[in-house]
Amino acid sequence: MKNCSVILLIVLFSVFLSLEAIAQAQRNLLTSEYSRKFVSASTDRGQAWAGYPAYSDRKAWDRLPDDLRVRTIQEGEKFLGFDWPLVKATMYLEFTRSGDRTKDAEVNNARRKALQSLVLAELMEGKGRFLDDIINGVFAFCEQTYWGASAHFYLYGFDGTIAKPTTVLPDIDDPIIDLVVGDVASDLAWTFHFFKEAFDEVSPVISKRLKSEITKKVLEPFYERYDFWWITGWGEGRVNNWTPWVNYNILTCILLVEEDPIKQNDGIYKTMESVDLFINSYPDDGSCSEGPGYWAHAGGKMFDYLDLLHKNTDGAIDLFDRELIKNMGRYIYRAYISNGEHYINFADSPFRIRHNPGRIYRYGQRINDETMVGFGVFLMDQSEFKISAISGKLGEALENLFNVEGWQSLQGKEPLIAEYYFIDLDAVIARDEEGTDKGFYFAAKGGSNGEQHNHNDVGSFMLYYNGNPVFMDVGVGTYTRETFGPERYSIWTMQSNYHNLPVINGLGQRPGGGYKASDSSYNPSKGKVTYSTNIAGAYPDDAKVKSWERTYTLDRKKRFLIEDSFELLENTGETAFHFMTGLPGKVVRAGLVELVGNGFTIQVRYDQENLYAKIEPIRIADNRLKQNHGDEIYRLVFNWKSNNKAGDHTFEIGLKP
């Protein structure tokens, strides 16, 4: 048991939280601009700031679109008479015993889904038909010792510097606050907000108990403790997406549940001090090193937090005119590729990503960015936002219901930008022509292998044609204990051998901030975009590589080139070039590989004198990867046949005539 605890805590230093998070200047945009006194004077102590109609305001709820109301009520009806399941002790223990983190999560997710659906259905219908089941849900959560995930028990005993033995079961006398605790508490706080009077008509005990449990499980631990890393950071104030995510939920609870003005003032300001650390951690270009899949929980959740402060103070607290905050929003459309779901999925990002279009739309409105607003509208149109039942976290659902005014009168537009260089992240994107996904699109990165949610992918790239992937980043599979432990890089999707990179003298890249690119160069022009970087530093000394400059060139509307110029200290005969693809293909002849896509064929030309090509099928076992790729993908392998210690080679990629 003790060893498992140590493993979980090593996570914080080796992988998930990344010791190589970029330490930026201590901007402290919130607390340097807004004093405690100012915050206290600006805080709305009532509930009108929320801007949503009361449960009793039936006219307001009835004005919502009929189709949406009907579908939301139908979703709630699925949970009438719901038998609220228990999270058993053995479900928590399963994570420690086998590394399976799904057992307790499945029950917790089912309970949250039921509560959210019942609450929204009752708000829509207003006849009291769902109230008893909501009350049952409230009591089910109140009786539960811990609302969070077993995978986060490492928070027990963590002091930010060393691993200590921890419990493998929740301790009622030592409540901890993780991401899931915050999400549940926020949902319960909104339930309290809307139904307190209705609950009191049944019994005052219901609201009293609910407020008591939110206070004991969330508010009091937050007020009293500073040892949760997401509050104060670890090592030079490093933080990640947990900080805005949990603080948003905490702020929601403070504003909706806390009645003591002194505790409320102190609590609000504590969240501001914490979120300042998150903003401080970001580079000026606003890039999310955790990847676009985590943007919703990082920059996107920071927006939710800042927007909540903005609304509660009637705009007195406002950071949306700051260029950094704008760039943190713009990142998501700058990282967008095509089809409403493809992004430059470096780090722990899935191959396909579906973002909340309402958040993107509202973020764009706050920063007055027409491109971001248009992107939000485009995603709404794609997701049938007009008639879709609103589901998910209650705070997000309410925002989508009441704070996306005007979107239906706007023209959605994909942000198909021509090129962009994230100078701090050291990542580039470019397409054949702005405003269309026709033709080639590529993205590539330098950076380091110490980035948050890192994959060993320094120098890797992805290539799309007509919005479809040709060479891809496979993405991340199902999370397990190994994903965030010392065995992370035993997982094949984390290894450079399964990215679009060379294997040098039989060795792949290594994790950590010391393994990084150097001398990156970005040169855009109307007809051509070129990006080069030296990736030798991402490989261990045993790889015996002196220099390896990789250059990507998008020769617009013509071809895509990958050029490698390298010098080895030793040639063991085990150097190869790897490319990952979901497209079936064949070696047509020496010097030519063809990949068959949907309505197009890609040709890859290479030096047949020095390279030998083969295509390796890779069977997919992981369910999450299967959802994105099906049962099989392929790795193109080009083995370097030469005995030379230095070489220059170009892969020419184009469309078959």
C-alpha cells in the first residue's frame, strides 16, 4: 500500500504536473489590480448577479425553445425513480490494487448525470414531478464520505516536497478537494440556489443538510488549508489546469452558499491569489502546453472563473482587455485544424476533440474577438445547439441557456488561419490557403519533453489533406494508474517511437525538460512556410547523435517536404524514420509509398539508395483509441541503410496525379 502511495505522489514530480512548467513573471493580474477592500466593496452579497430566472419564474423558463425544453425534460424522465448507487469501499481500493480508476468513477459519473438531468428537467417543467428524485439525490451525496476520485488520494499527506504514506480510502476527518469534489459541490450549490424554498416546503432539513455538507466537505477545508498544491502551487508556484478548474467551483460555492461576509471576502480573495499563479504560469503567446484537449479545463476554465467574478462584481473585476487573457482564448482557434473536431493534438489530447461551443462564443464576446465568436457559432451550428438538450455541469448548462444571446443571427465561420507560430510553445501551423481546409495543412513542434501532460514528441509533426489526417499524432488512450506514474513512458502512445520522428541508433527520446529542441527557426511567406529545429538534444547520450536538424516546408498548393540533416558520433545500423497514419497504403516500388484516403491518394517519395521502407500494422486494444481510430492504424518505417555517420535526406509528399 505504501509503495502505491509513493507512486501516486511521484506523479506530481515526474509527469502530470510537469516540473518544467514555464515560470513566467509574477504578473499577479488579479491581486495587483484589485485589493481586498475593493473586492469586498464590489462583491454582490445577494443572488441577482447570477442572471438566471428563479425556479418560480415560470414565464422565463417557458420562453426557452420548445424543442429544447421537451428534450431536456425527456432526459430527466430517464431518472425518475432512480436507484442512487453507492460507491463501495472496494471500488476505491480497485485503483490501488489494479490501477483501474474507472470503478468509482463510473458510479460517481452516473450519480452526477442523474442529478444534473433531474435538476434541469424540473427547472424546465416546473411541476414538482422531479423534486422527490432530486431530494433523494441530495441525500445520496450528503451521505457520501468523499465526492472525488480514488486516483486523487495522493492529496492525503502531500506537503509539496516529499512523498508520504497516504490512505487508500477517504477519511471523513480529513476531507480533500480534488477536481471531482469541486464539480459535485458546484452542481449541489446550484441545486441549493434554485430549490431551497421548494425543499423547505417539504422539510427545512434538506437545505440545512445540503448547506452543511458543502461547507464541511469543501468550504471549510478550502478556508483552512494551504497544502493543496492546486491552491498554492508546488516548487516556484507551478500549477496546471486544476487551479482554475477547482477555484471556479470553489468560487461558485462561496457565492451561492456562504453567508458569513468575512469568510466570503477571505475566500474570494484566496481564489484570486491562487488563479493568479495559473495566469503567471502562462507564456505571453497564451499557448496551452497541456494541449488543446485540456484547454477547456485550463484557459477555458480560467475564463469561467474570470467571467463569474466579472458578473458578481458587475464588471468591476475585469481582465478581459489584457492581451495575455485574450491570447489564452485565441489559442483554441489558432490550434484548430478542421471538421469541428481536429486540433493540433500534442500532449494528452485525444485525436478528436469536441469543445463546448457556448464557452468559446462567450469568451470571444468578452475579448471582442470576431474570429472566436464566429468559431463558437460554427461549432453551435455543427452540434445542433438550437435544439440539443442542455446537459452536463449545471453552471455550464445555465450559461449556454441564458448567456449566448444573438448567436443565431450571426454567421458561423471556421478559423482556418493561414499560418501561426506559437513562439513560446515553439509550435507552428500552416495551411495551403487561408479560409479553406482544401489542400495541405501541417503542424510541428520543438519545445521540450518536460511540458505538461508530455509525450516524447520534440520535433514531431502532423499533416492533413482536405481536412483529413494523413500523418497524425495518435493521441492519448484510457487513463490508468500507469498514465500518471513512473511507468508512463512504457505506454506506446507516449513514446517518440510512435510519433512522427526518427529512432536514432535504436533509441527514442527521453522525458524531462532537459531533453529539448534548439535553434528553432520559422520563416513564413505567401508561397511557402518553413520551420526547422535541432532535435538532437531530445535524445539520450547513448543515441550518439551530435546534431539532427529537421526542417518542414509547406510549398503551398504543391507539396510538403520533410528534410533531415544529421551527424552521428556512431552509426550502429539501427536508425529509422517513423510516420504514424490511419491510411492504408503500400510500397509501390523502391522510392515510392502510396497512402489511400477518402477520395485522394498521397505519394511519399524517398531516397531508395539509403532507405528501406515497410508498413507495420498496429492493432488497437484501448477502447478510447478505438473510438478515434478503429481497430488498426499503421506505422511507416524507413530504415537507414547507409554506414555513414552523417546524412541528408528529403521526404517529398504530394498528391497522386
